[in-house]
Amino acid sequence: MIIAVDGPTASGKGTIAKALAAHFGLPHLDTGLLYRAVGRQCFIDGGDPDDIADALAACAFPDSLLGDPELRSEATGGLASRVSVHPAVRQALYKRQRSFATQPSGAVLDGRDIGTVIAPEAEVKLFVIASVPARAERRFREMEQAGREASLESIAADLEERDRRDATRAAAPLLAAEDAVVLDTSLLSRDEAIARAIALVDLIR
Ligand code: C5P
């Protein structure tokens, strides 16, 4: 069984994907982390994330970079969203995601284009959404716990900017697959969202 979990940043898709993987005993890939690694590598190289050649060169990041805590930062998320605009970058990361999705055990992948591009044949496609205020509030609390400072307004502005870039890019824009089920987590607690997702998978598969 392949489970595709797509949606915007801080919608709860990562938490849901991880919980589904644990519940159904499937391996999980957070594909955003790959784009974050490219953005981070581009920054380390002193490259320009908007430049195709610089972004493409950064796709050769070492696997050790995937463990770097800096990948989770808002700044790296912004860089990821800039390098992910280039079709050549998406192509360079395609094979890795595709082999993960098609391994015999099945898999859970979360990202932006899993149900539309990486695994259009997935048995289950969830499109996880939440309002900007709900997402900003969650991100704010996460950052507070991590001891990092940020204002709710600047987080909300960053989210909207990233949504706009992800939804309007020509290559694999953030878009629900036609056969995806939309799960709105705005008013749900973490546990409620997970329970709802598990129930949906049981219903669909
Ligand atoms: O999900 P996450 O916030 O970690 O993703 C960071 C950025 O990587 C997103 O804003 C998006 O631009 C890009 N991305 C993508 N396709 C994916 C996963 C992430 O373009 N499958």
C-alpha cells in the first residue's frame, strides 16, 4: 500500500504521515527534507537558490546533511521553496522518491506532489490543509518550545509567501490530486487529526 500525504507547510501532514507509518507498519519519507537539503547545500556552497545551475549542483548534497537540525529552520524552508521551483531540481530528486514509494513493503510519503507526480497510483491520497492562523499558531508554539524567537505575524506572512510560491510555480504546483481526500486539521487536535487520518485510510484502502 502506498499512502500519499500532501499539503502546505505546517498543515499537520508530517505529523499525520509519521503516525500513519507507525500505525500501518510502513516506512516513511518526508520529501520536504530532500528539498530542504538542496536549499541548505546551495546556501553552504554560497550559491543562488534562484539560479538553476547553482540549485542543481546542490542536489549532490551528502546524505549526512539529512541529519542536520538546521534543515528544520524557517530559513531553510524558504530556501527549499526557492530551489524546488526548478524542474531540473525536481527531476534530480524524482528517482530517490520514486524508488522509496515503490519498495515492496509499501510506503508513506509526505510532500507537495506525491499523489500527483511521484506516486499517482497510490491507493490512499490525503490532502491535508489548515487555515493560515491555525498553522501560524502551531509553528509559533513549535518555535517557542525550541527556544527560538519569532512573531506570529512574521510566521503567518512567511507561510503565505511560501504557499503562494508553491501553488503558483509551473513545475508540480501544490495541488490536490483529483482522487485525494481533503482533511482540514484547523479545528482538530494532534490526536484527533491522526485518528481521523487512520479512519480515512481504513475506509479507502
Ligand atoms: O514540507 P516542507 O515545508 O519541509 O517543504 C519545504 C519546501 O520544499 C516546500 O515549501 C516546497 O516548496 C518544497 N517541496 C516540494 N515538493 C515536495 C516537498 C517539498 O516542492 N514534495
